[in-house]
Amino acid sequence: MNNILTRLREELQNNATEETRISGQRFFKGELKSYGVKTAAVHKISKEFFKELRSESKTTIFALCDELWQSGNLEESVVACNWSYSLRKQYTPEDFDVFTKWVTNYVNNWASCDTLCNHTVGDFVMMYPEFLAQLKEFAKSENRWVKRAAAVTLIIPARRGLFLTYVFAIADILLRDTDDLVQKGYGWMLKAASEAHQQEVFDYVVRNKAVMPRTALRYAIEKMPKEMKAVAMAK
């Protein structure tokens, strides 16, 4: 099975450009390990190679994902996210330990954090909501990506009107966090929740606006009517 990773990496390199790599470095505002492949091409390559894995066990595919994560490479992390999400109908409770390992040890930028957590981990907690309490533990971490993961895991469930109690519980834990990427993460979570629970999220923001960082606040109210925004933004 290692051969498939060798061929995958060759294909990614063949689709890389220096222009895309430099653009990515600028976009992520920091040191980024990347081939320089456009996102659409990464998804296409990921899908093509996954066809070879359809007969393999979840254990085997997760092991390949783990190798991809260990590389620290942006494109390889996206492939790992895609492959793990493709197995969502096979998730079992034991998989949470695998996902926690990836978030804790390997996620090193907001794109890989969001891709993994929006989809793989987000679907998992909708299937097994008994693990929602673990997200509150994520929110208490010292690791910025684990903290962001606590929030962005709930984006898609929140849009569907789910888990509002946990949305507010995680926002409470992260409320005064000074990291702008954590602020944007929980602000985005609140914005997603506002699609189904606008009044409740508005009330939460107004109640906490004196201490909520403006970055998080602006994200949270982005989809609200201008009258609500004016009240939330007023000093």
C-alpha cells in the first residue's frame, strides 16, 4: 500500500507550480509546507487515487491517512481529510481517538483544521453525539488548532439547528481567547448557529459583547439584519 502514497506524491508534485506555492505562503501568513497545487486539483487527484482503495479496510485507509498527516504537507493533509470523510458511513465510536490524534498532533494550519473538522469530525459527532462533551475539552487546550477544532467541528451541525447548548458552552470557554484564529473559529460557529437560531445567538452576543473580541463578534453577526448588527456593535 505504500506504493500508492509514492505515486500520489509524484502526481501532486507534477501538478505543482511555484506561483501557487508562493501564493499559498502569502495567503497563510506563515511558514507553510506545500507542493503548490491548486485546491481543485488536489481534490481531483485525491478522488482518483481513492478509487484504488475502495476494497481496502478502514484500518488500512486510516493508516495511510496517518502517514499523509505525518508529512506536515498541506496538500497531503487535504487528501487525508478527503479519504477519511469518504469512510463516514463506516465510522465507529473508536474512531474518535484517531481523529483526536490527528487534530492534536498533526494539524498545523487553519485550512487542514477546518477541512478535517467541518467534515470528518463534524459528521462523527452527528452520528455519535455522546462525544460532544469531548469538544469542550478541546476548547480548554493550550493548542490553538485544538481550540479552533472545538468550534469548527460544529459548523455544519449548527447550520442544521443542532447542538445549540454545546455551541454556547464552547463559545463560553473560548469567549476571551486572544488568538484571532480561535476568535474567528468560534465566531464562525456562532454565525452558523444563527442560521437556525438567530434570536438566541443575537441574545448571546449582546449579553457578552462587552468582553467578546470584536473579531469574533463581527463573524457571529455577519448574517443578521442590519438592525440587529447595529445593536450588537454599539458600544
